[in-house]
Amino acid sequence: MLLKELSEAVGVSGHEGAVREVILHAIKARVDEHHVDALGNLIALKKGYGGQRRKVMIAAHMDEVGLMIVRIEKEGSLRFRPVGGIDERVLLAKKVLIGDKKVPGVIGSKPVHLLEPRQRQQVIRVEDMSIDIGASNQEDAANLVKVGDYASFDVAYRVLGGELQAVTGKAFDDRAGCAVLVELLKNTYPFDLYAVFTVEEEVGLRGAKVAAYSVAPDVGFALEGTICDDMPKQKDASPTTVVGKGPAITIMDRSIIADKRLVDLLVTAAEEKRIPYQFKQPGIGGTDAGAMHLSREGVPSVVVAVPARYIHSPVCLLSLKDLRNTVGLMNQALARLDAVDLSR
């Protein structure tokens, strides 16, 4: 799969071009048509066989959370703000790459030795952090970067192995979904499949809203890399998802109540083919399906996700077994989709 190349490509929300090029190179020989719309979504059509009129849209977002430079200080440090939802606790001492030149930098703040006792008990705010690129002054820094440049985490993809066949890297939310969608385009289906690699999901599902209006699908699937909470806890609590337990099917999150017919389709396909699956804990997160299902007259939609630890942070972890099982589940569900009555 393309996961390594996708993970290491830089694609902070609003600047997804490098990711789009990786995907386009991988799929252009497999699809009948493709184009990039005004917002930057890559929309690819794979025509179906059998004469079905149903249009199926499968979305996976290309963008990742990151940072944007908002000011260059006199001494040469860079002030920044988050793009997308990032926990401030994960930022300090992380390496970043800035702008198209990929200028290296490191996020810093006041040394712990100089903090007041009460300050040591508090999370340092983004406003009190800066990026150090080794510049001696403002002019020196301005020769390398400019206000408005994006910064992405500088993280290489690594294979950990083990029973989980675990890998780590950045932006598995949602390069995992993109990798699954690329794999699905290896097959042909009895309906027209619109594979949509969306932009700006992390800042409000913007690309999916535009793409769904344009495609006007009859049914929608969103592919995601979703949150886990399966680490040891002091008290017993249900995890959101568990790495290694298979693809996660969404029943409800903050953006959608999934179409029950499509949930049942996924569950039936998984059980008949003995593909492991799990349900994502309801009410958490939001995805492109939130925009798809409200498009035009409404679109029956559902979400299938690869569980990944530490999303929206510099380093994520997932199981390649879960990734492959997500591809398998989607292929089995799509093969059965024509038997699902979606009429009201």
C-alpha cells in the first residue's frame, strides 16, 4: 500500500497539493475520469458494469492537522497557530518542516528552570510557544520563511512489527483512509464509483460539502483513521476503538447518525466473511460523512475507519492488519450494495 508515501507527504489543511499528486499518480491508470475542483478535491470516476444508475461516493480526506506561521519576531523566532484540532500538550520540542522549502525547526518555550512553581502545573499555551529555525534575527528568518507558511510535523514512517504488524507515522488521520480508497479502485463494481479525496476536513468538512453537491451521489461512505483510547487506565472504561480488533463502524458521531441499512450491510458482510470489526463508541468525533449526508436532498451515508492511536499528534500508530481488513470489508460491502433497498 501507499501508506508510507502518503504519511510522509505534507498536506496541512488548505495545502494538500503534495498528497494529491501522490494519489493521482497511483490511481490515474485505474479510473475513467478525474479532475480537481475549485477547492482542491480530487474527484475520480470509475465506471461500473451492469447498467446500474446508482452513484456511490467514497470520501477520504487528504489534509492533516498542522500549524501556520503568523508572526516573525525580532530575534528570529516564529509564532504560530494550529490548523485543525491539536492538543497543546503534544507540541513542545517537536520537529517541524516549514513552507515549500521544508525549512526545519523545533517548537520551544521558556525553559522549565525559569517557570514559577504554579506555571509548572499548567499546560503551556500555543501563544507562549515559538518555532526556532536557528535564525539570528527577523531579517534572517524572513529569508527562509514568511507569514502564512504552513508547518507540518517532521516524522518518518516506521515499521514496528509484532503481532499487530504496527507502524507509526504522521497523519494517519486520514492517510489511512486514502490508502484504503486507492486499494478499492483496483476493482470494478456494478455501479459508478466516485472516489473523492477531499480537502479541509480538519477545519470543517469543507471539501466534502462541495464535492458531495457536485457528485450528487445516491449513497456515501467515508473512510477514516479514527481515534483509539485503548491504553491502560486507572479505572475500567470502554475504549473508543481498539487497535488490532478490525475496522471500526460508526453508528453515530457528532456529525452524523449513520444510515442503519448501511451499518447492517457492513456487519453482514463482515460476519459472513469472518472479517473482524468493531463499533466506534457513539458520539465522538466527526467526518466527511457529516457533510455528505446533508447534501442536496440527503444522502444515506456511513463511516468505516481504521483505528489509530495518537491521531492529531505528531506520531500515530496503527495495525496493518486493520488496514487490510478495512479494504476487505469495504470490498465485500460494495459487492453486496446493489441488494440494499435505499428507497424511502
